[in-house]
Amino acid sequence: MIAAGIVLLNFINLCILCAGNVPRM
């Protein structure tokens, strides 16, 4: 379950990075 939590956090961070890059483009 810990691994699943880490994957979930990584997914959220990726979404945040994508959302931050959209306004620039």
C-alpha cells in the first residue's frame, strides 16, 4: 500500500507540473 501511495503522489506531482506548463504554452 505504501508503494501505491508513492505512485499516487508522483501522479499528482506530474499533474501539477503539467498544469503549470500549460499557461506557458
